[in-house]
Amino acid sequence: MTASARLRPPRRIAIASGKGGVGKTWFAITLAQALAGQHQRVLLMDCDVGLANVDVQLGLDPERDIGALLKGGSLNACAMPSAAGFDVVAGRSGSGALAGAELAAADHILDALAAPSRWDVAILDLGAGIEKLQRRLASAVDTLLVLTTEEPTALTDAYACLKLAETDAPGGDRRIVVNMASSRANGERTAAVLQKSCARFLRVTPPLAGVVRRDPRVADAIRRQTPFLTRHPTADAARDVEAVAESLLAAVA
């Protein structure tokens, strides 16, 4: 899309996990970079108001964060560019300012994203868990990617995310991503287990958006606060996330 094209609201993609430790924020950052590499204008919003770390993983020092947005600031004023080719609205760590106001905060974020903007895609990195803020955002976006791993506890929590999303907004676009898979085949089998549970108990079968294989170079990129596709562009995990980005774009082509 050229700069002169008509502005419109961005496509909203939320990334949820139900639990921590599944690589959600790393995946959100890498997906944002992969979409930017496909000529998409991308905004990554860190919607974790308790343990935000998108800015940490990218080595950014934001002057404003999502708290400024919730106090009435504009997305344009709160977003900052990153060297990875996309813009970032940083989250807020260690803040209890939203306690008791999760739904109002979620609606404020959604209202801001409903306005025409310069971005094609807005990726919402949701905090771990299934509290009111996460649920409201997960149920209102255009596409929800639920991240899981091969661990049984991660599968249980991913199912809980999908169940609540279906309860809150039946029939939405929800897809599964298996991260840190020991192999592509094992990742597909993991997704099949989750799909079988959803089909049996929820009467829906979320499609598999992709399998991201385990790669020790992920930890290296995080330690160096460098985007993964910048530091290790030919890694298996890099190609896997790029494939997820391509599938997301193909779905709306």
C-alpha cells in the first residue's frame, strides 16, 4: 500500500498463551518483523501491564508506554520506531494502575485501534493469563493466535484460552501456533491433540497457523536484545515464523 492510499484501521492480531514460558513475546516480536519484511506497516503493542518486556527484548528505551495511551495519548504519540522495521507501543511493568479497570483499559486500546491509521497490522502481545483485560482483547480482535508448546500444561492453558474466546465471541478467527517444537511432525501432533479437544468440547477446530521449531539461537538473540530475524535470518525458527506471517497474509489476500 502506498503512503497516498486511503487510511483505514489496522488488522488486529492478538497473541495469547494462557501461561508464561512459551515464548509468546519473542514470537510476537519475530512475527512483527516477518510481516514488516512482507512490506506490511506493523505496530506491535505490548499489552502486558504487569511484566512487559517487548522493549527489553528489543533494547529500546521508550519515553512513553501504553500507560500514556490509556491516559488519553494518541497511538502516533505513544509509538516509537524500532530497528527491526516496525513500530512499538511499550508495555508497563510492575504497575497496579489498572487494577479494577481492565475492561475500560481494553476498550480504550480497541477504540484507538478502530481509528484509521498509518499501520496495516497491529499485533497485540497479550499478557499471560486469562484475566479481564486479556479476555476482552482476545475476543475483539480480527485474529487470535494461541501459542502453545508440547508441554501438557501449556496445552491445557491453550485450550482454556480457546474455550474462553469461543465463549466470549463465538465463531471468531482463532488459530494455533506450536512454539519450541522438537520437530515439525511433533508440533503438528501437538496441535492435533489440541484441535481434537476443541472439536469434542467446543464444536470448533482452530486451524494450525504454524509450527516453530526449537532453536538455541533464540536465547542468543534475546540475550543480545537483537531481533531474531536480524541476528539469525537463516535459522529454522526464522523460516518457521516467516511461514506463519505468509499464511496470515494469504488468508486476507
